[in-house]
Amino acid sequence: METGTFPNRDLQEYIEKYFVPVKYVSGIDSEQFSRYGITATPEFIVLDAAGAEIYRKIGYFEPSLLIEQLEKARKKAVRKLIHN
């Protein structure tokens, strides 16, 4: 992910525009892995502003596919915000 997916400029711009990215590293951040129930890596978890999980995906993704997955998460967050 670090060498193939995340260096993609379109993906970086999309994430910067819509998300606050946080990266946890296996071993070093084991407390956070337990907190969020992370069972595999890479694992993407999208939280709302209150810290509630709204989306989770496991696996490697090409940049365009990851943008699609993150867009689904973003739309879900917007729907949740509208209905609350």
C-alpha cells in the first residue's frame, strides 16, 4: 500500500479533501488494533466525528478502487448525518 496505492496523487487529494487519515502500525500500536478489533492488515476503518465506526474494509486496493470504497463510506456518513 505504501509503495503502490498511497503515493497516487488522486487518492492523496481525495483523502485530504474528505478525511482525517490516521495510520496505526502493527505491533507498535497494538492497543489501537485491539480497540478497533483489527484482525488483518491492511484494514480501513472510517469513523464519524463522534468516533463511531461507519465503514470497514480489509485488503489491498488499487487507488481508483480505494477511492470508490472511501466514497461509499463518505456517502454513508452523509446519510447518517442527515437522518440524525
